[in-house]
Amino acid sequence: MPQPTGQVTRGTDGAFELTLTRTFDAPASDVWASLTDSTRTAEWLGPWRGDAGVGKTVELRMSFEEGADWSAVRIDACDPSRVIRVTVSGAGLGEEWLLEARLAENDGQTELTFVHFLSDPAVAETSGPGWEYYLDMLVASRAGVPRPEWDDYFPAQLEYYSEQVRRATAS
């Protein structure tokens, strides 16, 4: 059973963030391609289509969601091989999701820090296990190993993330 790793915190500005990290034995440029090349995102998250660029919107279909539809993904900021920030809407999300992926390379390893900025910290109770699953799908796709099973994440990690939300909102 995979252990949850995400942290829900409140920043100095009072806003909440869900942060998860993964480390890869690869240069940042290669991990970046796993995050931004549609052929490679299809292996762990889903394909995207459209003309990508800062200020532009592409469509993403999260392939491993039952009955998933296309979501709009606006690219808010992009510094290749370092950071991408997007706003995702549609596909039953309710509200827009602001997401950021940061890459830091050191001695041939790249650390991915994934941040989901939360207007409502309670969203982390269900999105936390989801992002754990998708990031582990990224790890599996890069390693060429079998994909993880969704049932190992949800509802198995629900209590962990509920506790993360309780701690963050109490501080």
C-alpha cells in the first residue's frame, strides 16, 4: 500500500497549499518532457491537445478517470525545465484549480514539487489521494513498471488527508 506524502499547509498569506514531491534519476529536461509532451503525459495523466504557450489554453483529458471529459488548461506561467503554472477548469471540477510544477536538478537527480493551491482546504481530502496516484503513475511510466491501482489510494488515504486539512486549518 503506497504511503501518502502530501502536505497541506497555510502560507503566510493565509492561503492553503497541497504540496507533493517526487525525485527522479534524470535531468530536469527529461522530467519536463514527461510533464509537457502530450505523448508522454498520455502515459500517466492523459493527452492534451491545442496550441501551447503562456496565456493560451489547451485541452486535457485525464485518461484514468472514469468517463473523463476534456478540461480547459490555461498556461499561466512557463519557464522550461523549471516551472509551469496552469489553471484547470471544466470536467466536473466545480471551481478552477491552480496547479504548479517546479523542477530542481542536482547531481543528475530532479526533484518535482507539485503544488495545488486551494481556495478550500477540504478539497485536499479527495484531491490529495488523486495527486498521489497520478504522481505515482508518472513514476511508474518513467520506470516502465506496472501502474498503481486507484483503490490503493482512495479511500485508503482519505483519513491521512483529512488529518492534514484539520492541522492546516487549526494553525
